[in-house]
Amino acid sequence: MTHDPRRAAAGPEAGHRRPTAPDKQRPLNVVVHTYALAPVDRLSLDVVARRSGLHPDLVRRFVTLGLVDATRDDSGRLWFAPGAPATLARIQRLRAGLPLNYASLGLVLDLLDRISELEAALRRSNAGSRSDESWI
């Protein structure tokens, strides 16, 4: 039998682990999320500004210029439709891509909306016809 100095120094139980008492159980950290059951029908100025990444004053200016629609409540606060952040992102993309000021972007937005409406009407009217005859 060979002599193991580690075992001798630790005592006869060094090779065997003694079962230890379980640690006190720590309480679970539970995060509860609540979600609205109905879709949100309006957004506040702060929410729209945060979601669009714009300063609230710039969002107010867009409302004044008529680039984005908003309503006011009895206390004068602005409320927006759920699609307002997407509209503001569209405005920012157009502003970055075209050398136009914000006031003239209103005209561009109106024209783009009208083109979308006409394209949708054309698709609906051509839904029953063959696709190769749609432009004849």
C-alpha cells in the first residue's frame, strides 16, 4: 500500500464527502408583465417622441406643419394615432433623402399617399384579369 500524504493530512474522511445540509432556499425573483387586452387607440406625445427618436418639440412642429395628425384633449395635450411613429420615420427618411424643407415634405407625403391609393385601386381592378393583359 502506497502512502498518500494528502490523505493522511486530511484525515480518514478526506476521500468521502459528507452530505451537507441544503442551503436556505432563496425567494424567486418573478417579473410580471401586463399587457393591454385591447389595442391602444392613441399615443401620448412622449410615447410618440420616444418611439420615433425625435424631440417632443420637433414632433409638435410637425403637427403645426400638418405633417402628422394629432388631436388635443380638454387639457390641451396632444394625442396621436398608433401609426404616428411610422409616419414620423417616413418624414425623417424623406427629409434625409430629398433636399426639401419640412413644409414642402407635406406635398411629397400627400403625393406618395395618392400614388399608393391609385396603385391599390389598380390592383383591385386587375385582380380578376390576367396579369399579362393588365397594362394593355
